[in-house]
Amino acid sequence: MTPWERYFLVGRRAGCPMDQMDQFQAADVVLQSRQLAASAAARLCDRADGPTAVGYGGARGGGKSHWLLAQMGADDAQRVPGLKCLLLRKVGKANLEHFEDLRRKLFTNLGHEFSAFRGILTFNNGSRIIAGHFQNEKDIDAYLGLEYDVIGIEEATTLTARKYQDITTCCRTSKPNWRPRIYSTTNPGGVGHAWYRKRFIEPWQRHAEGETRFIAARVTDNRWNNPEYVRVLEGLTGWQRRAWLDGDWDIAAGQFFTTLRREVHILSEFDETRAREWFCALDYGFTHYTVVLLGCSDGDGNLFVVDEHAERLWLPQRHAPAIAAMLARHAISNRRLEITDLKRFVAGADVFSRQSDGSTVASQYAKLGITLKPANMERVSGWAEILHRFGDPANGVKPRLFVHERCARLVECLPALQHDPSRPEDVLKVDCDEDGVGGDDAADALRYLVATKARTIAQRKLRGF
């Protein structure tokens, strides 16, 4: 059996149709078994009931970029003349350099012209691959309103769910013989870890894929990796080893609160007779959520977050009675908890900023019977205090901070928080999207609740705040 015959056999076993293997042979493009499986999934997009998005990746060094450009250029662009493909990657210079390297390897046998200045590769049949880039998420907006038959996104988890959704609106066609599709490659981790896992990984794990297909790749699936690189990955520890060596999506890569354990820190019941002091914290928003957390402490120094009010597009006049109703769900000395029973009610600095008419949000709440005090706004020390209180149950350090499961937004938010790459001791700031999905408002409210002590408020009164 000749090498090409063996290659065809591997491709056919992976699910690649014969004409697809013919395309790869004509281009002299040799893909490995997992890459061929991804290409087979790409061909499923031709079907009316097939997927519209294919994800490929997992571990580092799995040959993701090689597959993506090969599929777009050696298969899709060759069989449909005039195809318009967009290849997006974070940071344009790295994208063009990588694009140029791969182009020379993959398209030697395919007639084409490449304009490095414009970042456009044009094949003899008129099909094009446009090398796009985004330094910041707002750069994605430059492509909105345009039409692309195929979109390939490298490092997809560097995008938020909203920006991925925005770019999908550009994936459309007027060609009767083509069904648009999006290809993405990525590793676990990044700001988009949660949405990518939900959209691609969970259906794959459940064997219930519909609009998506995911092909998992590990470093061992790419025989061209040098042994030294594999040893570097094997030398990693913690979440980085699981994410970058094993391609494990069941971790929150880059997670800030790594000691958070649902079975330890999230409570389904709480005996309120343990409470010695009650307090609240508010993180203000209008387009974003306004989140109010109700907490209490016991005689042993433990802190419990027992309830949550979270709404957006509400004015203080609606929030105030809802906050009072939240407090009334809890008891103190055989009566309902009230605003006046709180040891403190703190809020972020924005509620004390003067508006155009000279008023403040805090003054609006004061007229409604809620007196707000400035919270401790220092981010790094605030997150550190939460980390300290979460303890390290796996290594025998007892936790002193617990959250009731009724605090739905806070429970959802905490595991998704990640380190800020430019300031590792800080949490990466993430806003909710236009539909109110995601965001870190609940976590900011927790930081105010935990980090602001009664003595801090007293000191600010002395300074005139």
C-alpha cells in the first residue's frame, strides 16, 4: 500500500468523503487523524440538517492552526469558486506572520496570489481568504455588516460570548451551492472559556451535538511536536497542566478563586439564629445589574451571604421596596429583618458621584429610607480577603465565607472570574452583555460586603466622607 493509499484509508475512517481526500491530495496537504476528523465534521456543514459551527482544539500543540487554514484553503475554497473566507486571530502582526508561514507550507501546489499589505490571499478560481485580526474586542465591530461565506476564528476563547455572537451575524451567503459555517480553534481558558464550554464542549460530552461539532485534540495527536515542547507541557502543574497538556475543559482555566468548592462553600440551608450582625452591600448599575447582597456573621467569625437582589433597568424607586422585601424574608428576634437592623449598608463609589443636577444615587436611596455608606474600593486587597476567607478545604484550611444557593447570580459568577493578565492579583473586569448575561456585578458587591469593616466606615466619617 502506497503512502497516499494509507492516507486515504485514514481519511475515510475519519469520515472524510472521497472528493475531500482528492482535494487534499491535489494540494499535497497531509493532515493527521484528528485533523481529518475535524475536516469530516466540516463537510457535515453541507447538509441542511448539519452543524453550522465546528470547533477543534483542547491541548496546546494539537495542530489547530494548520488544520484551520488547510480546511478553508485546500478544501472549501477549491470546490466553490468565489468563496469569501475570513480568518480572525487576536493581534494582527502575529496573525499575518503565522498566516504567511502556513501559506508557504500548505498552498505551494495551489495557484494563488497573496498581498501581505492587504492580508488577502486570492486563489485562481476567485476564492479569497482575508486575514483579519482584533487587538481589542471593539475591533470586531469593523467586520460587522460584511458578508463572509466561511469564518475561521483562532483562539476563540479570547472573545466574549457577545462578540462571538456579533461575528456570527456576518456568516451568510448568497451562493446557492454553499451553506455558511464557522470554524473555531482554541484551548481551555480565557475570557470566553465558559461560553465556549457551554456551546461546544457540553453537547459533545453529552453526545447530543446539534448545531455544533467539537473535535478534541491533545498534544500527542500531533506527531510533529518536538519532544522538548511536550516535556515543557508535562512539567506544568495545576490547571495549566490539565488545560494545556490534557485539554481538560472541566476546569476554569485562569480561575481566580481556585479553592472555591461548591460542596463546601455553597449552602442549601442556614440557621439564622447563628447571626450576630447583619449587613448589606450594593453594586450599582442601570444597564448593568444593580446587585444587593445580604450577609451576616456568627460568633466564630464566619461570614454568610444569605440572600441576593439583582435587577437591571430599574430605578431606585423600584429597588428600594424589593430590597426591603428581601430583608423581610429573614428574621431577627422573632420578627422580620428591617433596614434599621443592619450594622452597615455599603455601596460602590459611583453612587456618591454628583450627577448633572447635583444629586447622587445615594441621596435618591436616602429619600427612600436606605442610608448608604462608602465601601472599601481597593480591588486587590478586597479579592485577597475573599480568597483568605474561602480557605483551602482540600489542604485542611477551613473556610470562613459561605454563600447560600439562593444567591443565584453570585453563585454563577464566582467560578467564572479570572485573573487579570496585566495585573494577576486582580480579577479581570467583565461586563454583562446587552441581554444582561454574565458580568461581575455580584462579585463586586461581595467584595464590598467582605472588605468593608465597620471601623473603615467610622474612619471615613472622621475624614468627612
